[in-house]
Amino acid sequence: TSNTKAMANVGVTWKFGKGDDRENLPEVYKEGPISSIQVMQGKMMNLENINKEQQTKIEMLEKQVKLLLENR
């Protein structure tokens, strides 16, 4: 008897979207995935800082509204 077994592996890659979509990426993302992640991390940190500032302003305004309502 023979113990030979044939095996095969086939893979297919398909890109979705138009080529224009990939070509029209902003320059900051064209360097590759690592630089894209770094750019996005910077943007995320900036948005988190803006969010903190806005939350502080909201809390201050809520206190002012509460004082105004108490002193009517």
C-alpha cells in the first residue's frame, strides 16, 4: 500500500472599491499602515483633549444655570 496523500491550498485576494478610492487617500495615510496609525493616534489625542475642555465648560455652565435658577 502507498501512504502518499496529495494536498492543495488555494487562496484568492479581492480588493473592494474603485482604484480611485485608494489613490485619493490623504497624503498622511499614503506612507503605510504604521504611519496611518500614528496619525490617527495623534488625532485621537487631540479629540480627547477637546472633549475634556468641552466637558469642563459644560460643567461650569451647568453650575451657572443652577445658580441662576436658585436665585430667581
